Amino acid sequence: MRNVWKCGFGLLMGLGVLGGNAGAQFKNGSQATELNIPRLSQRGTVSQRLGLTDVTIIYHRPEVGGREIWGKTVPYGKVWRAGANENTTITFSDDVSVEGKPLAAGTYGLHTIPDKDQWTIIFSKNSTSWGSFSYDEKEDALRVTTKPQAADFREALTYTFEEVKPDSAAATLRWEKLAVPFHVSADVKAVVLKSVKNELRSVGGFTWAGFDEAAQWCLDNNYNLEEALKWEDTSIQNEERFENLETKSRILDAMGRKDEGAKVLAKAFDKASAIQLYSYARGLQRSGNAKRAFELYPQVPKKDANHWISHLALARISSNSGDFPTAAKEMTQAISGAPDGTKPFLQPLLKRLEAKDDINK
């Protein structure tokens, strides 16, 4: 009986009675049902990360093969597996929104109901069946609708991610001359915050750097600033450094507590090394705040008068005032003491100074 059933099932699959897109495996038209051997509709996988959220589609790729696809091979108004063979599946590593509707993290069977002007995209809690033959509407986690679009010809069914943005993308089914997109978005800030909190409970929470990085991310995104301040205080308790004091000063500024921020920044400068202070000043200069940068450059040699970076700061000061001979002398000393990997970046600056060209412009 088993062999009779198997041959019968394979024949039905080959004839398309159970699904025209399953794809025949053998020359006699039957389909493999028990052995893991290559299939005509080969397996494909595509994935896209949105922030920290991974969206992954696993599917099998039927080919057009000269057939009339839409409305014929794939009938209108009927549930279709959106691929071939087993369920097409879509996995979300975090909660997402699809076409503006919420969908929990997990793996879903991806089904569709095609029509000429509108498609229904179905996310089923059952993701382990063959095709759509056992599909049950009661297992739907979500349904959304979308508009099909005319597109360039694709012989093999393909899923792509398009319109990719930091927090969203359009997952798009492409086959024959049709493209069917559905938009997926993630609450990146909420996902990252959850991830950060988990990481701070692990290795990342045992150093000053982990809490400082967490606070900096919140600051950069103007998000969760109250907790960011607490994290920065923890970082400082673990080890008081220029980096975490400077970050704390910026958090306080962002919270409107500018006087407190200024006091913390002054303390950060006390902690700073010559390189840290120069780098901070140079960052200000590059961002357009040259006035403040040149207030800080003279403080660099006070940290370490013999450090090569101090001579670089003095070269910038002299160049800014038009004293090019002194600037060239200081730059020569900077090059002499700089690491070998840095010298090639400083040598062109010396040539500019020798040509009386201000290196600050």
C-alpha cells in the first residue's frame, strides 16, 4: 500500500493536481517524496537586517517554463504558497510591523491570495506544511493587502528586499512580469535598547566602556536620556576617565542642564591626555567651532610638552597666526616623534607650511 500511495502521490504532484508549482523531479513526471535529492524548484534564502532585526525568507523557486502564470498556473482568488514545495517561511527576529500592522517575532508560513488588482499577504502560525494544501485561516497571525506592480521578467521566482531604510524595507516577490511588495518596519530604538540592557547584564556590564557606549548610543539618538545618565554614572564609578566624563557632559547639555555639563566637561579636560585633548579640539575645529578649538590647543602642551601631538598643536596655533617658520619648526618636531604610521599624514602638512599655506584651512 505504501508504494502504491507513494507512486500515486508522486504522479499527482507531477500532473499538477496537488499544485502546478511543485515541479516534477523525475523524467516520468513524478516528484520525490521521501529522499533528499535536488528539486527543479530550488531552495532560496534572502535576509535583510533592519537595525538589529533580521527578516529572513526561505522559499523554493519555480520557473515560468513557458507557462501562463497569473490567473492560470497560479489561480486568482485562491490561497497560494508564494513559492513551491514546502511552506515559504518568513522569520522576524524581533516584533515588527507589516504594512503598518503589528506582528510578533517568530517564523510564519507565508501565503498569498493573488488577484489582478490586489493581493492578500498571509502570515500563518503554521510554517511546517507542504504548500498551502492544509492552510487553515484560523491559524492566521496577520493578513495585509498590497498592490501588484508590473516589472521586468523573472524566469525563476525571486524574493528581494527593496526601498531599504534604517528601519524598514519592502519585501518583494518577483516572478514572470510581476512584483508584489509588502513593507516591513522595526522599532529600531526599542529593539536596540532591549539588546543594550541585556548586554549590560553580561560581559559588557563589567567595564566602564560598556556603560559609556550604551549612554552614547542613547545620546546620539536623543533617546532614553535619563537612563543614559545613570549608565554614564555607573561607567564613571567603574573607572573615571576623560571619555565617560565628556559623554556625561554632553548628556547633561542635551537634558538642558548646561551648567552641570560645563563643570563635568572641565573635569574631563583635567583627566584628558595630550592626545585626547588635541583630538577633542580638532573635532571642534572640523565641526566649525574653530574659536573653541584654538582656546583648547594651547592646553595640549601643558599635558605633555615633549609629546609629538603637543608640537602638532603648536604648529596649528602658529599657522593660524601666520607665523609659518615657527609652525614649520613645530611640525618638524611633531614628525620626528610621531609613530611611523602617522608620519605620511604629517609630511604634506609640513610642505604646506613651508609654502606659507595655513594648514587650518
